[in-house]
Amino acid sequence: MAMLAEQYARHFRVTIACSAAIKAGDTEYGETADLSEKLMNHFASPENGPQRFQLIVGGATVGLMEAVRIGAERSPYYTLKNSGIVGLGILLNLNREEGVHPEVIWGQHYQSFYQRLKMFSLQSHAFIALPGGIGTLDEIFNILQERQVNHVEESYTILLHEFWRPVWNAVCRTLHDERFAKGLTPTMKEQDMHLVQFFSTANEAIEILQKQSYEPWLKTREGFTYKQKKDQSVNV
């Protein structure tokens, strides 16, 4: 926790939530590795400034989480000034191994999903959701709630892969549009329907992150961009 907090102000960090089930033969696996490599090439490049860049991902051992690590390791800037993967593993009785890969630059285990979910938002400046299942959906809604109640800065970008558009459309339709059309009070504010953005290519993701999260972070990197309160703490 202390190490993560210390590095937070010095590193531009992006959390990636994704499937642990998708395998190397699936199309999304290669796309994820490509995205990770391009993110590392862009944000960790000395040409983009002297800052450091890190991707935060679940343990980096299985599924698309593994693809994130593999893609990042392809970049010539991986491990340069500690740019690389921060692996947040989970110590639970899962049906699959989801520990922390030994080659990540730093790893941390947590005893519960809640603790790890909280660290995803506390220690990053943007969030990307790639194809996934119930776990990834849980991570999406967790960060949405953090953003909705302003527990992360306005510059905190929530990017969803096009995979999630039908899900998000159904949420907006059910919680807002259909109730509004019936004269009922929507259970979702119209402004919250715009908390997420979608991307289909790595270049689109980079362009959005550059303008909406990276450039604002550059202006405030001397301190935390997370709205901290002296009496606020997270036990991990």
C-alpha cells in the first residue's frame, strides 16, 4: 500500500479490467496484447516526457490479464524507470490460478475482491474495460460508482471496449429511457449515461487517454489527483 501510494504521484497509471477466461487462440487475446504494447510505447516513451507509466492489472497470469503483460513486455520502454505492470492478485479459493506473475515490476495480494477493487480506482488515473465476464462487469460498475460520487477526479477516464456497448445501452435504456418514457422517475441520471466512452482500436484509446487523463495529470503530478481526505484510509 505504501509503495503504491508513493508511486501514484510519480506514475501515470491505467487500470485494465479484463477476462481471466479468454485464451491465447481467441481474437481478443492478440488485440489485448497489441493494445498493451501500444499504451506502453506511447506513455512510457521519453518523447512523451520524463514521466513514468504503469498498467495496473489483476495478477497478469491468466487470460487477457496475461495478454496485457505479454504486450507490455514487447515494448522497448518496459521497465524503463519502473514503467511496466503492477499486478494486483487475489488470494481466494478460485477455480483457476489468479496469483501475481513473478515478472511484474511490483505485485500485491489481497484477501478480498473488495480490497482489490478499491485499489484499482485509488491507484490509477484512468480505467479500461476489455472483454470479460461477471468479474469485469463488477469492476466496471465499481469504478462507475466512484466516478459518479466524485471519489475520483473529473479527468478520470472510463473507457469501455465496444464489446460492452450492448450492455451499457441496456443499462441506460432500463434505468433511464424506458422509465422516462412512462412518466416515471428514472433511477439513473441522464448525466451519468455519459460517464463512459467507447473505443474499438488501440489508437482511439490512446487519443482519448492522452487528452482527458494524461494531460491533466501532467499539470497535477506533484500531488495526488485523487481527492484525498486526511481522515480517509483504505485498509488492505
